[in-house]
Amino acid sequence: MNVDEREWDDQESALESLRSGNPIANEARINQYKILFAALAGQPIPALSQGFASRVALIAYLRSDKARKIERRFEYGLTAMMLAVLALAASLVSICFGTAWLRPLLSANPWLKASLLCVAALSIVVHIQREGNKPVIQA
Amino acid sequence: MNPDRALVEAALTNAPGAFERLVREHQGLCWHIIYRIVHHREDAEDLCQETFLRVHRYLHQYRFESALNTWIGQIAYSVALRYMERRRLPLITDTEEMTDISVVENVGDGVDIEAVCMNTEILGHAHDAIGRLPPLQRTLMTLYHVEGLSIADVSRITGLAGGTIKSYLFRARFKLRATLSALLGENQ
């Protein structure tokens, strides 16, 4: 269906009249369009839920790089703290009971020694990798 | 300074509350576009959220070549379009019933517009008829009539040619008038 220019002009006149409030020729066709456009403008549409903007802004922030960096830093800090507590506990145990209990355990189970060596090697590699990924700051 | 630029720059520098203000200023347009296409409240809200998360992610790519509302509108439109494609829902119907022009010519000139607008039954029928339009026409009607955007702006948002938009608007309005005139005929 092609656009009938006369009909289109009537549609636009009705819209213009409705927006400006200026009356136009009382023609049935234009009046019908005015009723229609008034109905369209007043058509109820459900509203967005309350607090939509603040919720979206919060999600956007949580997904941002800045928030991720803070989260990562917090995770590293927490891990470091737990390791420190573990090391402290191990030291206290060693001070109180000596290391005599560890020797028979390691000699009895060579796989335990190998596992501990693997863990140590892995943590060194991860540390080196992390250092390598740090951005280079140029002067 | 252009208010769009000030707001975008504030949001990019993570100024407190800036992005929330940006969302609040443009959520109406975004909601209208998506809801008119999707016609499902919960899904429309999720898509609206997705739109603004995309806006947040790609805001640094906004070059101020078009108004911010048009840029956000484009994103909202493409998000809604993808939803329709994923669900294989048609955006336009193939068999649009077009009423013969002679049918709508038989209503007299003496229609009292205010009285009709107060007639909730007629308005209800008109709203139903608008709701039954194909999603694309519904959206174009909303952007043009409710949001008051020009055909050029609607074209920027939807990527449709101006002539195509004009044709869709014309057909939708013509079809709705036919429905309305039939109703007025019944009520007179």
C-alpha cells in the first residue's frame, strides 16, 4: 500500500493540532486521527520497577574493571592472611613440639615430600607469571 | 557544554551517581522501545537492564555524532530485535489486514472529540487495537507519537529508511482509524 499523501497530510495535521492545541478544520477524518493519537498518548503502559536506575548502576559497577580489581585485591589479601595464619600456626606447633614428628612422616611417605615440592614449585611459577603480567609503567 | 557530553564524561570517570542519572534520564525511551516490541513486562525489564549494561560497557565508544538518546535507543532496539529473533517471533506480520478506504469515509463530521476521549469504552477498544499492531509498527508509533522523535531520529534508532518508516506509520494510523471509525459508527 503506497502512502496516500492527502491522507498523510491529514494524519500530520491532526498530530500537529493535538500537540499545539490549535484547532483545525472540523473534518471527520482529522478528528478521528486526533482521537486516535490522544488514545495513543494516553495508552497505559506498565512502569519499570522502582529503583531500576540504582539497581542497574550497581550491577554495572560490580561488573566494571574497577570493582573486579578491588575484588581481586581483596581475594589476594584474604589468601595472604590465611597463609600467614597457617604459617604462624605451623611455627607455633614446631616451637611447642619440635620437628621430630615431621621427619618420620616424610620418610615414611615419599609422595608427600614430592607433593609438597610440587606445591612449592607451582606457587613460585604462579608468582613469576603474575609479576610478568603487571602493566609496564612508562615514564 | 552539551549536557549529553557532561553526563557521559562524568559516567566515564565513574563520578558518583553519574551513571545512575544517565539511566534515569533515558530509561523511559529504552523501556518504550523494548516493551512495545517485546510486550512482556518481565522480559522487557531484563532487556532494559541488558541495554544499560551494554551502554555502560561501550560508553567509551560513543562519539557524540548523534544524540545520546538516539545512541541508547539503537542499542535498546537491537537488544529487543535479538530477543525476537531468538524466540522466532515476527516483527511484522505478512498478512496485514488493510481496510478499504471507503469503509472509513462514512463517519460524519460532527464528532465530539472530547466526548469520545472521555468514553472509556471507545478508548479501551482503541488501546486494544494499538496493542494488536505488529511489534514494529507499535514501536514506530510510540517513538513518533509518544516520544515525539522525528522520522530521521526513528530512522537512526531502527536503521530503517525514512520512506519505510513513513509507510509503516501511515499504514498503522490508517488501519487504526478504520478500527476507530467502525467503533464510532457503532456508538453513534
